[in-house]
Amino acid sequence: MEFTHKDILENVATTKAYIHELQACLPISLKGLIKKAHTLCPEIKTFCSERVLGARMDSDKGRIGKKIEYFIFGRLPNSDSAADTAFGDIKATHIKKFKTLGYNAKERLTLTNCGSTGDYTTLQHIVDSSSLSTSLRYCKIQTGILCVLEKPDNSVQDLDEIVHFLFRYDITELPSELKSVLEEDYQKIRKCVEAKAVSQAGQTYLHIHPHGAGHGSTTRAFGFTNRFVTTLIAHYGNRVLVTQGRSQYF
């Protein structure tokens, strides 16, 4: 089976089928997944051979996500507000071992910038939107394509990282209790923005966090917390989610 580059990016049914084919070879090294992707879509292989990622890519904190976007889906990194694919933006995250019991998310998942505490008028849209589903940034929060990787202890190359999961998530598909927590978090965010005292305090699954270069950045973004990323992976990866004290793992 072969896919066209255009359809992978623009046709929901094709994107779904393409992801399904890639899922069949998991877990696999990122290098191996790229090889499989280029077999499924030679046009993406050609796309990559004709272009070069930025010279600073290896020092970029978000380089793994950008490499997946580039090598697997044939998208150059950009600041376009439009979604990367008809299935949503392409994201990457890492998992880590939880004791000897399983895995959980290593990091939060940044979704989209939403304004700056240096100018609260840029955050006013959050106060003005009475619910998460009416938020101006909801399309960036609701759905996306997530690639989940683990960095082996002896790995020194990005392409040696192991891809465990690749799936499209949609928060509207989740159990009602999870959606309720997301909505509660959004209301907490609205209140702290309205009070001009933005913080991550008390937010369980969805939070507003600093984003951008330097510790003094006033840019803020919506993101999924480590805890929610762990929940998402368990849900879409068909794994049992276990709670142990304040920790969760699958």
C-alpha cells in the first residue's frame, strides 16, 4: 500500500489509514519508523531528500517533534496557525520508567500559545470564552497526532529513540469524568487570568504555563500536564492506568 503526501496531510481517512499502517510496526526505533513511512509514501522520502532541516535543529529542545513532523509527515517546521494535518497538529512526547512497574509521561505537552502576561489584553479571549469548547484555541486543544517515545539509557542519537505509540487523540471521545476535569481546569485558568494573576496552581489536566526562550518569558501557552498525558497514552494505547499514591502509570 502506498499513500500520497497530499492525502496524508489533507484527507482524514488517508491520515487515519497511514497512522494505522505505522502503528503495526510499533514499538520500533525512530529510524525504523522513518524507513517504514518512506516505504508507505515515497513522496515524503523525496520531500525530505530535497530539503534540509535547520542547522540548529540538533540543539533545539523541540527537535524530536520537528523531526517527526518532517520525516514522518513531510512538514517543515513553521509558525503557521493552521493545523499540520486534517487530523490536527503533530506532537511528540516522552515516557519514562516508573520504578519497575511501568511507564508514565516524562513531560507536559505544550499545545499552543495563548497570550502574554506582559499584556493581559492578549489573554482576554480566555475570560471572554465561557467554556473550553468555545475557546479561540480549542481547535489546538481538542485534537492532535501524538508520537510517544522512550530514550534508551545507552542512546546518544535521536533516531535511536524507541517509538512506543502513535495515535490521534480527541478529547471529545474521552470519558465524561475526564472531560469534566478539563473544563474545571479551564474555569480555573479563566479566573486567574481575570485576576491578572496567572499561575498553574490547582490545574490538574489542562494548565497555562510559561513558554518561550528564557526563564523570564511572559509568553503563556495551554498545555496538557504530565498526568493527563499519561492518561491519554493509556486510553489510546489500550493500557491499564494504575494509580499509586499521587502517581499514575500504565
